[in-house]
Amino acid sequence: IHQGPIDRTALTSRPPQQVIQEASCILRILGIEAISDNEGGPFVLKCTRRKASKRKEEIGRLQPIYGEACIDNGEEIRFLVEICRFKNLPGLFIVNVKRLKGNVWAYKFLYHKLID
């Protein structure tokens, strides 16, 4: 059940399974590692954007997306993506994204890439 502020762009009436699959796909495209958090429930993803490195990464692996250098220093960002329901609004869900580690501005950049 969602508690806290509501971002209207993160609201959806689609089934949570469909939304979490789409979020997982978008995160993969952005080069962000997303794994299911079985402890948090079926609609929770633990996400990690790797720290930027100067050397070339493995071939075949998508490179993570980074924001402009003035707001994103390329450090590791960790966050949770969770599909939550509302107590008195059946059929309405929200994509709740919570920062766990990393620069706030870099997190905000990733948040908008995911939600938009």
C-alpha cells in the first residue's frame, strides 16, 4: 500500500505484472541491472547503475546511461522500483521509486528516464 507523495506521471491502471515487466525492460535498455527482490514481494526490483569506468566494458553488455557531467559524476546509484496499490482506490497503482545509494541529482535523472 502506497504512502507518501504522489507523482501523477507514475500512476497507472494497468496490471502490476505488466507494469513491472515493462519497467524491467526499460531498465535493461538504460543499462541498469534490475533483479527481483523476493523479500519485498513480487512487484519489487532492486536496481543498480554501475559506476562509470574509463575502460571499455564487456562486449555485448549494455552501457549504463549517465546524465550531464555537471549533475552526474558517474558514481554507483542503487534504488528500488515497486508497484504499489492505494488503500481506497482499487485498480489504481503507482510506480514507486526509492533511492538507496548515490547522488540525488543522478538519481533524479534516472527516475525521469524510467517514469517518462
